[in-house]
Amino acid sequence: MNNAMNDTATEYRTPDGAPTDIVIFTITSRERLSRKKSLPIRELKVLLIERGKWPFANQWALPGGFATETETIHECAKRELREETGVEGIHIEYFNVYSSMGRDPRGWMISHAFFALVNEAYLSNRKAADDAAGVKLVPVSEALEMPLAFDHNRIIRDALEHIRLKMLTTTIAKQFLPKEFTMSELYQVIETVVPDFVEKNFIRKITSTQSRKGILEVVKDAYGNSKGSNRYSQRSAQLYRFTEYQPQLSIYS
Amino acid sequence: MNNAMNDTATEYRTPDGAPTDIVIFTITSRERLSRKKSLPIRELKVLLIERGKWPFANQWALPGGFATETETIHECAKRELREETGVEGIHIEYFNVYSSMGRDPRGWMISHAFFALVNEAYLSNRKAADDAAGVKLVPVSEALEMPLAFDHNRIIRDALEHIRLKMLTTTIAKQFLPKEFTMSELYQVIETVVPDFVEKNFIRKITSTQSRKGILEVVKDAYGNSKGSNRYSQRSAQLYRFTEYQPQLSIYS
DNA sequence: TCAATAGTGTCTATCAGACATTATGCT
DNA sequence: AGCATAATGTCTGATAGACACTATTGA
């Protein structure tokens, strides 16, 4: 049995670096021009930075940077996320490694790709400062069409596929929402990430279906009265929040 | 914005190697002693090799090896799998990276972990040759208790968590089954990987539930008669096979 | 006949999905 | 009143889950 692990590593050429790339997703929302009280237009965007140096100078790329030997890949990603957006404690998740030959003209680079989900509110203050510094939020559909540095188009495509799956099978939607939200906000967030999501009786299912009602809970005020919001409509809508509960999905049951 | 990606990589210390580790799962089945025609005892096992050299000489470890610059990490894993088990075209999937400091006394090693699901039949011929060469199949529960090399206990634990989730949400069960199988075989495989899986009306659900009946199809012979097997019972059981269909799971519908 | 597995009948509460209808409250 | 959003009523057929029951056939 020929097992390279039994040999010393020094016989081999070693990688020239272990960078991380982070696909930072956010959902922006803006009021519709026509009316004040109506559901906002939401858009899924990804944060890109403009490269200053070779390679791919002046091209747009994903934020990221090289890992050092004193940190794990995950710690590196968290650090880069903090440096790029100034936020911490945000949902960040590893999803794939990119290592094809020639993906980086600087040498043999094994890149570790993460995605992060950031609430628009966290980025808003940061945004003004970044406008001057070659940082922008781009609608995902546009980003996929741009000529990005390295294999970053591919990485964004893969990340998008991941968060679409996760949006439907986990409660990551909460990353894009305030703590308390209305059903139509939740529905819009899901729709924004997964465009072909259609669920006619959405409210009913969540609220009156035995097996699913554990996901959300009604928000009540100090007196036990249920709390509503009329941000988007005249009639106020019930506010909900996510619980800790994550349903077990199975194709066999 | 301090972005390391804009600097040249050569300013930094580089990793000493990019190994892959592969958690090769298989399900062994053996006849119950008491009776010939009865459901076999199935066990989830993982393939371990005995290390010959420093570090962790004579300790058991996951198979794997160093990637070279001319192959991707995924290609490396496939190659190692082929070298260890002699099989190709098997389900192999990347699931995490391990990079904590000091995980490998040889230096800064960023290890990429895969799991592979191999049908017992593929390994059986190989097994005799390997017995002499420090290769063995160990029940997963035992492997987790053994003092394995590196952080391989952790890697196996993570891999197990992954395949448990995948067993219930995808059709990877087919990797452990022959092309045509009975319901009780399928049920046993699921049970073996996910011990607390209980589904009383299993057969009925798969066969008569609109939304799920696309997963499996009844096997028919050349004359269109449905085909059965009486390997495990006197009364012959209907044979099924997986279709290409994978149901979409969602917590919201 | 028994043992071991395979498969069906039947019942109830719940759910999915469609569609119509009503509620709220600002302009 | 008109409007946009929120929420409920009502119907049909499908499903989940439980449990009892019948079927098959080698030893």
C-alpha cells in the first residue's frame, strides 16, 4: 500500500499559500417609489472589492486573504470578514476548496471558500467609507456576469447554490431579518434568495401546521398581547421570531 | 481596507503540505447464526491503516496522502481512494478542512477531509491482501474510541455526522446497496447509519405516497412481471431500485 | 405447524392546496 | 370609497401514524 502520508512532507513541493475567499451576501431593501406603505424591493447582493495589484489589477474580486500558520482557516475567514465589513459574530460557513492548477498566477494556491450572511443594517454605516475604497455591493445576477478575478465567478455560483439549499432546509433566513419580523418579510427574503419559491398558503402553513409551528413563535408584549407591525401596511401584521428549533428533514418520512 | 490578497504571497510563510484524509465507510453484513433465511446483521465500518513511520508510527489512521501541484484536492482524494481500495467511480465527497496549529508535528499541514461510501462487495476481494498490510475495517463506534493519529477521531466524528444527515436527505443509501434491493434492505441500511431512525409504515410510505413514490421504482422482469427476492425470507419480497429523482426538501413546505 | 419476513385494511386526525372572503386603517 | 396588505373560512383529496390483520413458504 503506497501511502504518501508515511513519507516526510519535505520530499514534495509545497503549496505557495492557503488563501480564503469570502462570499458576503446581503439583502438590500428599498422602498417602492409609488407608495409609502408597501413591501420593499429586496435584492440579493454580494460584496466585491477592486484589486489594486497584480494579478488581476483593477478587476473586481471576492474579499479574502492569506491564512497564517497561527490560525485555522476558519479563524482566518472570520478575521478577513471583520477586516472587510467591520462586523463580528456573523453567520459564516465553509463550503468548498478550490485548487485547480493555474487558478492563481502567483503559484500553487489552495483557496478555501466561505459564505457569510450579513444583515443589511450591519453594512449600511460601513458603506459610505467603502465607496471611496473600491468596495461595492453588486446584485448577484450581475456579479455572475462580470469578469471577476481568479475563479471567483465559479465560487459565487457555488456559494449561491449552497445558500439556496440552506435557505429552504435551515433557518438561515434569520440572518437577513431583524429579530422580529412579519410573515411577508420572511416570505420576501426566501423569495429573494430562491426566486422560484412559491407557497400560496405560506402564513397558514407556518402558523397552523402542527409539525412546523415550532420554527417560529408569535411575539408578545409585556402584557401578553400579541405584537404587530404596520411598517408595510395599514393593517398591522403579526410579528414573529425564530425559535431554536430546527426540524429534521427526511426524504423517507 | 487592509487586504492581504493585494500583496504578494511570498512575503508569508507557506504551508508545509496539503494532505487529504479519506473516511471510507462501508456496511458489512453477516448472516445471523441462528437461521439461514433472516435479515443479516449490518454494521457501519470505517477503513483504517496502520502507520509505518513517524509521526504516530504504529498507530491507526485514516488513509490519505499529499496533494501535488498538478492535481486538484478532489483528484488527489480520488487517487488516494483508488490506491487504498482499488476502486474507482465511487461516491466521494468533500466535507471539511482541518488546519489547527499543531495538528501535525511535521509542520503546517492543511488537511482536506473527504468521505467515501463503498459497497461491501467492492472491498471484499481487496480485504485478504490488506490483512497482512496493516489495513482493517473497524466498526465506527470502535474507531471513535481508539487513539487514532492526528485529529482523525474528530474527522471521523464529523464525517459520521455528515453521512447521517445525507442518509436522510439524499439517496446516498444506494451507495451501500446492490442495484436492486428489498425494502427491508433499504430500511436496514438507513438504520445502520442513523441508529435512531424509526418509521413504522416505511413500506407503505415509499410505495403509496404521491410525493415520495418517485424515489424508488418497482423492478420488473422482461415480461413485465414484478420481480422479487427471497434471500431473507420465505415469502419473496418486491425488489426496488432508485430512480434519478431527488425530492426537494424544505422546512417551509 | 411454526417462524420470520412481507404486505394489506382500516381508522382518525392532520395536512396540502385551491379559492373565496373578510379585516384593517391610511389616504 | 379605494387601496394594499393581513388574515380567516371552507372545501376536497392526500397523508401520517397507529394497530390489527392476512400472506408466503422453507424447515
